[in-house]
Amino acid sequence: MNLRVKNWAKFQHFKDRRPPWIKLYRDILDDIQWHKLDGDSAKVLVMIWVIASEDGGNLPANDELAFRLRLSESALNSTISKLSHWLEQYDINVISSRYQDDALEKEKEREVEAEAEREAEAEREAEAERENPPQNAKVEPKGQRLDADLVLSNGWYVEALKIRPEWNSQKCNAVFLEFKDYWIAQPGAKGRKADWLATWRNWCRREKGYNTNGAAAKFDPVKFVNGSNQQEVNNVQTIEHE
């Protein structure tokens, strides 16, 4: 049989063993049993409370307890006989079995809680990074650079004629080469575009001589398809294959 502190769970509430301190209730001032103790016994009782905090109110075997209190076993037994108001005996086998079950259950609970906390922490970190990305974080560039091997195709020529129908193939190709050289030379993000064909159309509009009131209306797609501009298309095809 071993000893334990009476009503330990009622008066001491610790999640983990070996807490850095224990509670000493003010009611002890009016406890007549406490005042009946001699000084040495009262000191031993307080030390017993501290030792009991290491195992949920349970005390080790008498030989170990005597060593911890720096007492002989006979002196310990004499003192314990005066502390029956605070101590009780228990069956170590029953307590050990119950404690093992409780310990496994608590360990599982702690693992679940720890996993949930890790997931929550990871989510908080991800959310913080989305809201405030690191200054040195790589930002994916938007758009693409102009292909250095790009040539003026029929499609791009037709788009140019819709805006500048007065251009012939030589003029269109000359403007295209200026457009290409300019954008290939641009560094970093400035040289990237999401839609190069749209950039080409804007370039044609900005070219000198563009009439915003009627230039686009001069281009007749029907005539273009029927052959009025077929020679210009042939000229573009010739440029493409040069």
C-alpha cells in the first residue's frame, strides 16, 4: 500500500506533472489539525504536497519518500502517523491500471489537439503570407516577351489595314520592324505584354498620320477578300518568306 494526499484533485488543478508551484489555501489558517502539528511535521507536510505534485497527488514508496525528505524511514513513519488528516493509503495496482488508461486517453487527446493547432497555425501563416507577401518573394511576371523571330503575318497585316488602310505592304513592314525592335529592347516587365496583337493595333494607331475620325472606315473587308488588296497580301507573304 502507498500513500497519497487526500482530495488532491479538488484543491490542486494542474494539466501537467511537476508544476513549478502548488496552491496553499488560506483556509489552513483556521484548520485546527494544522495548528496541532509541531514545526517539523508541518514542514514535512508542505514538502509532501510538493512531492505529490509530481504524480497527481500520489507519493512514492516510503524508502524513496524518506530520501526525498532527507529523513530516516523510522522518522518518516513517525511523522506520517501525525498526518492522517491529509494523507490516505491506496492500492498501487488499481491506481496504476487506471492511470495507464487515463494516460493513454490524455496522450491521444494531446496529439489531436497538437495536430489541430499545427493545422490552424499553418492556415494562419498561409493567410498572412497571402495578405502580406514577403518583399523578397518572387512575383510571377505577367504576359510574355515578343518573339525575336516574329515576322509580319497576313493576320497582323490585315489588322494594320483595318486601322491604316492607306498603308501598302512596304510601309506596314517598316512600321512592324520598328515595333519589333522597340519592344525586344525593352527590359523587365515593360517588355512583357498579355496580348501582342492588341499592342500592335495600338502601335498602328499611334503612328503618324492616323485619322481618328475616319481612317478605320476606309478599310473595306469585302474588297480586301475579293482581291483589291491581293497584291499587297502577296507582298506580305513574300516578306514573310524572305
